[in-house]
Amino acid sequence: MTSLVIFLVILFIVTALLIWATFKNVASGGVKIVLTLVILFCSLIVGVIGLSVWGLAEFGSYIGEEISKEQEQATEKGKGLRPVLAETGESKDIYVIGDTVRDNGIEFTLNEVTKSTEGLFAETDEYCKLNFTLKNITEDTINISNWQFEVRDSDGAETTELIYSVPDDEDLFKSNIDLLPEREITKFIAVECNSASSPYRLEVNVGSLLSTLTEAILGGEEATFKPIVVEFSA
């Protein structure tokens, strides 16, 4: 606000001096009026531009402060931009079976991976059952969807879509669920797998609007949203 006042005072003084110089040095009354109007118009344009720049700067500063506050609150609730181990707070690029990872308001653990050929597939087909526990550690309901789970093989290629029909599929995670605050679920997802393409990496993408907005505004590696990545072998 102080900078805006200083700018307006300087603009007023410069305008007044120009008008005073015009009336002092120009003899013709008509020319004086025209020059005065031109000076006032130019001063008005400069003032509008200055106010616009100041307004944009203030708005940007406000947004930055709000995002910082949201980030601090989100971090306290476990909604960070990078997954961390729940026990130690250490951040890793890749986690392993049994690690409980905190990220974006959840705690996720890949409990075990079992391989099977039973079901609707030929004898040579294999699929992996990925048993996991997911807990909501916020005060809000979180929607968890199957599209947030991706499995990639050793070449980094995404595997086929999740399998939605396997034997004993009562605990198969098929679509989505609204997870209430402080509640947890233990389910499994099924994907085709084989030893030749191991190790696999499960990516759990629990992104939020906050993470996306922060990344877009702040940029840089520290603001880049990271999924939970857990490596396992078939």
C-alpha cells in the first residue's frame, strides 16, 4: 500500500509541474488547454497502468500466502507433495512391500503380493494379487478410485488394465469407495504379471487439486507432485 501511495503522489506532482510549465511557457490559450488535456490524459493512463500492476502484484502475493498456509495445514494432515514413510518421515523414490507410506491425507501399505493362475485365464496366464491397506488420516472423506492404481513392468510400460474377475474376489477393489475419516480398508487389486517382466512397480496416484495448483504456480522439483511407488516381483 505504501508503494502505491508514493507512486500516486509522484504522479500528481509530475502532472502538476507539467501543467504549471505549460501555462507559464505557452502563450496561446487554446494550445494551453489542449496540452493540459493531453497531460491529464497521459497521467490518467499511467495511473491506470500503475494501479493495474500494483493490483496484480498484490493478488499474486495474496495467492502465494494462501497457498503457503494451505501447504502448512495440508502437511500437518499428511497431505504433502511427496510421499514419506509414516514412521520416520523419510521420503524415497521407491518403497517396498511392508512400508507404510503417508501421502496426501492417506497411509498406504502394500502388504503382500501373491501370484495365481486360477480363474478365467489359460494355464499359461498368470496374474498377481496385490493386497494393500489404505487409511484416511484426515478429517474429511476421501474418494479412492481404481484409476489411481497403475502397475508398470521393468521397462516402465504400463501393464494391461486391472482385472475385475478373479476367484474369491470379495476383497477385490473394483471401482471406488468413499473412505471416511480415520477409517481404513484392506483390499487387493489384480493385474496380469510374469517373472520375465519383473520387477514391477505399483504407482498409487492420490493427487489433489491443492497439489496440482501448487505445482502449477510454484514449479520446480520441490513442488512436483509424486505418486507413491512400490516395487515388487512376480
